[in-house]
Amino acid sequence: MRTRIVFYSRSGTTRLMAEALAARLVAESSEITCAQYRPGLFGYIAAGRSAMRRERPEISVTEGDGKPDCLLIGSPIWVGRIAPPVRSYLAGLQSAPARVGVFLTSGGPPPHPKAQAEVAELLGRAPDSWLMLRGQDVLAGRHMDDSEDFLRDLTLHAGSTS
């Protein structure tokens, strides 16, 4: 199964998770970039305000060759919502593969119903598998068991649709 991981990470936590999944799956990954959200306090405040307003900023992302069988999408949670660059990516996604998983990282505990509803709305359906992690658990390396469950759920769902 050909898997692509597409993610956005302002602080590096979601990138760390994407890299762990890419290594585990031997998958290609593409990072969404967006010049609008700068480091530091003012960048943090602007990011939160943009998330609350459900903005869709200009982004760039390098897509891989060919269409994957499975797409994993990673986003940090900002003010209870997906990061605006991921919102832009999902809004511009022409067609998602049959299998889609979403992983979310946040400073607070899951669940994140607003973010989940937003992803499902933009995808046109609920993802096949969700992974929601606290950033501190990713940084401390306490995410691998949850990651395995996430991938197992995605694989089990794939088996039921084939």
C-alpha cells in the first residue's frame, strides 16, 4: 500500500509525529508550508486568531509522484481547531484516496470535536482512523502505542472495504 503523509507543523511537534509515522511505514511525506505564521509570541497570537476565524491562508506543499492508496494528514490543534494551513490543504484536495487517517497534536487533552467536525466537513466524510496526541507525549516519545493502534485501525478498515 502506497502511503503519503501530508502535515503542517509550526513548532515541530506535528513534524516529529509525521517523521515517526513515515519511518514506521516507509512512506513519503510532504510538509505544508505557510509564511503567514512566524515564530514567537506574535506569531502564536496571529495563528490562534486565524484558527478561530477558520481562515484559509496561502500554502505550498510538494506532492509526491502518483496518487497514494492511503493518505495520512497531520495538524496541530489551535484554539480547538485544525491549523489553518491544513484547512487550506483539505479545501483544495481534489479527491482523497479510499483510505485516510488524521493525526492531531495539541497542548491540551483530546478529544477535539470542533477539529474532527472540520476535517470531516472538508474531506466530505469522516477519516478511517484518528490519532489525537498531546504534544508533550510526542516530545517525550510516549506516542508509539497509540500510533500502532491508529495504523492498525486504518489497516482493519482497509480490509473491510476491499
